[in-house]
Amino acid sequence: MATEKKFTEEEVKEELKRLKDDLRIAASTVKKPQQYAPEKDIKIFLEDFETYRQMIGISAATAYKTFLSYLPDEQRLKLRAKKYNDEDMEDWGKMQQEIIT
């Protein structure tokens, strides 16, 4: 039978501080993506962005809109012209496939 451990408010605050510090350190070690260059492989750029997204905590629901900010105007306008609805844009897995094709 599992036993329940009780934590004091101070212990919880200390643990939250430690976790925030760990996240800050991890996020600082991840290289922020540069603007995508059309001559580069978009799949590799997406993989790098995905690592960055996960490390700094960008939600899957906002990943597509954040990703667009790393694209040059021409590519960004092409994707925006497709007129995805909010539900589509929040499905990051689906949007990754759309970006590749």
C-alpha cells in the first residue's frame, strides 16, 4: 500500500525554485533557431525548432504561430495564404506535415 507524503509549504516552494532553475539552465543551453534560409532543408530546421520548442516550453498549441516567426516573409506568406483555422494551427503534428509538403 502506498503511503502519502506530506510536504510543508516551504518544501514545495524550494522544489519549485529548484525546478525553475533547472529549466532556466536547460533553456539557456539550447540554441535559439535563426531565421530559416530557403536553401536549407526544412526537415532539419523543423527538428531543430522542435528541440528548442520543447526545451523552452512552447506549447504545441502555439508552436505553429511561433514557428512562422522564424520564416522569411515569402515562406510565411505562403503558409498564411492557406488559411488554416485555429484548430488546425493548434495541431502541431499536423502543421509540421503541412510545412514539409
